Amino acid sequence: MSAIHTLSVVGLGLLGGSVALAARRRRAAARILGTDHCPAALDRAREAGLLDEAVTGLRPAVEPADVVVFCAPVDAIARLALSAAPFCRPGALLTDVGSTKARIVQDLDGRLPPGVDFVGAHPLAGSEKHGLEHARADLFDGRLVLLTPGPATERAALERARAFWESLGARAQTMAPEEHDRALALTSHLPHLVASALAGTLPPEWRGLTGTGFRDTARLAAGPPAVWAPVFRANRAAVLDALGRLEGQLARFREALGGEEALLEALLVEGKRARDGLPPA
Amino acid sequence: MSAIHTLSVVGLGLLGGSVALAARRRRAAARILGTDHCPAALDRAREAGLLDEAVTGLRPAVEPADVVVFCAPVDAIARLALSAAPFCRPGALLTDVGSTKARIVQDLDGRLPPGVDFVGAHPLAGSEKHGLEHARADLFDGRLVLLTPGPATERAALERARAFWESLGARAQTMAPEEHDRALALTSHLPHLVASALAGTLPPEWRGLTGTGFRDTARLAAGPPAVWAPVFRANRAAVLDALGRLEGQLARFREALGGEEALLEALLVEGKRARDGLPPA
């Protein structure tokens, strides 16, 4: 039995495609619609057959929906949701996959028509790969989805959002949008920045001298700039703060390399302990 | 037909164990001996059955060998080779797996008994995992091994070293020890330093908010400090130089986040291009 009748996905990239595939595999919705402002993405979705209908236009895509998931760059989500909401049925639940939350929640909290609810969400799932062709039905399996209610979010809407994301295989956890952005600046945006900076330091003539170490440390740099630039902009202050912490740690390494012998071991042990202490993948 | 009769491996961790396993699988040696200064490592090697004989003591391990591979931390390799060489047969070839080369080659070049040759080697293979239990027969398959002859290295010895490493499945490439250390400071030692620094900035209460991105970017931090501290020390100047390049790139990100809008995209595109341009894993 499907928990919801019609699910609409707005934005058909890696995450939007994976929402559709996961919903279908787990029978989380009886009918799955999707739309994208890019005609080529709609064509690819039709070819891939991962939707019941690939719809042209935001209004026809959201009108019949019980749940709408916005899978767009973070600087487009609030605008899309505000455009879509007037056409949504009373009782419709809107949610998203944006990597930053404070600004999106602020732009939408208490500003939607009566009966239409938005609950911000951020699934900690993804890949440096992008595009519908990399979408996977198991992308959310066992992954954490952070739900970030605002002051105006109804408890019932939050519970529906939790149930929806759990129906895709994720584990849901609630946190304040601002706390989310501070934490993710360090746990997600900083790794991306560091990977990109590391890749950017590599002289082309040394490419052949990289091994799996360089490759993995720089993996995130392959992510799409069009997705990541808005994330950094939306979370500027917290990312700068996280970057400051990293620069501080690098300065300690510099000091250790300059002759503070015991500090070098201490830093490496500290890093190893932290990495070993991460939850299993 | 084995290319060599007796192979001896000095140091039975991930790399030493993998040299033994690869040599056995590819029949690169008729007989494989190994030793380690740590009795527990010898016991593990005996239990794992990856050697024809696990030998106690350096002298009995190297006396019968045609090829000796030193798989120890970089600050121990030259000392071990100098201690072993007087007991080696004329015609014995010594090689190693150290991640830095200039100092080791300098300490050994032209300083071994007549008829005993050393050719420095650095297989770009490994893992954040360590210890014999993670050794793999395919660790060197298709991997690059950098050979770093010194001024006194005979051409014939270099060719024997190339043939030996290729017999384990690796591709061999020759470069000067100093050039090796400058390049690897950036392509290998810097990623390790960055991974460790990133892991070290993570407040324990945010561990649960990391995903595969943080995990992979910080993967190398799990490597053994006892192996990596000597690498950083042996290659101090080049690592500081590589760190300076990274700090410069991070400063550009800081500038971009401070309001240089176009720079942010440019940096992300630059990083993506570099990462996408890496040779396949």
C-alpha cells in the first residue's frame, strides 16, 4: 500500500532521479510525476522510464501532488516552492534536498498558502557524480536525512515529512536550520572546498604521479560547480568559519614541520582518532 | 619459471606482505623469506602462511637472497640496508618501498659492498589500512612504481629492479630522487596532511553529521602515524612548499567567499577540471 497517491519531483538530476527511483522501488507513491526546466532532462527522464509522467511546466507537475520534492540548486528552491505553492492542493506537503537550510526555511516559513506545508530536508547522500544517469534507487538507504522545521512548521507536517523520507529508506533526524548550516559547513561544505583546492594545486605534469590517495582526497572536486557555488554563497559565514578552523589546523602542521617534533605525531594521532571515530559508511 | 631464486622481504606490514603475496601468485621467486623486528609480526606471517619461511634476524633473512625488499618506515630503510648489505651475496639486488627517496638514495648510493646494488623504489600503491592482515596479492597490479637511481646506480641494476617490480604486476618509471620527492610532496604527502587536518577539525558531536564526502576526503588520516611522521620529516622542505601552494589556493577561496563572485565559480571549475583530468584509478 502506498503511503501517498501522487509524488512530484521538481528537478531531475542525481537526487531528483534517485527520489523517483527509490519511491518506485519501495512503492512509496502510487504515481510519480517529474518536471525539469530543461527539456533535455525531461527527455532523458522519459527515456529512462523512471516516472509515470515527465511533465512540462511547474503548474501541471505540482497540481495533482500530495508530496512535492524540490531537487534544484539551493538558490532556486525557495523561488520554485513559492511559484508552485499557489497551484498545490490543500494538504500538499513540500520538501527539498538542499544542502543549506537557513535561508530556504526563512524564505518559506509561514509564507505559503493555507493548507500547504513546507518542511526543509537534506539527505546526506549524493556523489561527485551528477545527472539523472547516475540516479540510484538505493541512494537513500540507511542515509541520514536532516529535517529542519521553522518556527511556523506544524508538528503534523514534520511527521509527514519524516514518514515520507523514511519511506525512501532514509533515517530522519530533526535539527534547527541554522544549526544544520553551521554543522554542515564543516562536515560537508569544507570537505568539498578542500578537495577542490587540493585538485587546483596539482600541476598538470604531475597528474600521472597521483595514486588513489590524491584521487580520493580530491574526489568531491568533480561535483558540479553550478550546484556547489550556490551552496557556498548561501552558507558563506559558516563556511568561512569552518575554513578558518582548517587553516588553523594547517598552521599547526606547518609549525610541526618547522621543527616541533612531538607536535607532528600528536597531530597525526589526532587526525587518525577522528577519522577512525567516524560512523561506518 | 621464476626470474629469481630467493626473495627476502624485510618488514612484514601491508606492503611487505603484499610483495610476498604478489611474488607468490605471479611466481616471481622460487622461494620467499621474510623477517620483521617484531616477533608478533613474524607470528602473524607464519599463521598467514604467506612466506616459505619467516626468519628471525636480519642476517639469516638476507644471506640467501637474490633480491631483498625493505618495507619499513622511511627513517629505517637506509640503516637496515647498510646493516644487511655486508651479509648479502655478491649480485644481490636491494630495493625498497619508501615514500621518500632523496635521503635514502643519498645514504646508500655508492656505499654498499662491491656486487651489492641498491635501487630505490616507490610503488604508488597502498591504503589507509595497515598491517599484514590487509596485504593483497593484487596491490601492485597496474600501479606505477617509481624507480629513483642515484649517480652510482649501474644501468644493469636499474634494469633488474625494473624487471623485479614489473614481475609483481607494476608499471615502472624512472625519475631522479629529488624530483620524486618534490612531486610526491604534492601528489601524496599533501593529501595525507590535508586529510589529517580536516579530520582534526571535526568536533566529536558532529561526527554523526558526516557523509561519504567527509569520510573519503579524510580517508588517508587513518594511516599509521608511525609511518607518516617519518615521511613528513624526510621531505620537510618539499611538503612545506606543497602546503604553501594549498594555503594559497585556500586564500583564493576565502577571497571568493568574501564577495569575489566570479572567482568562486572559476575556482570550482578549476578544481573540477583537475580532478576530472586524473588518470583512471
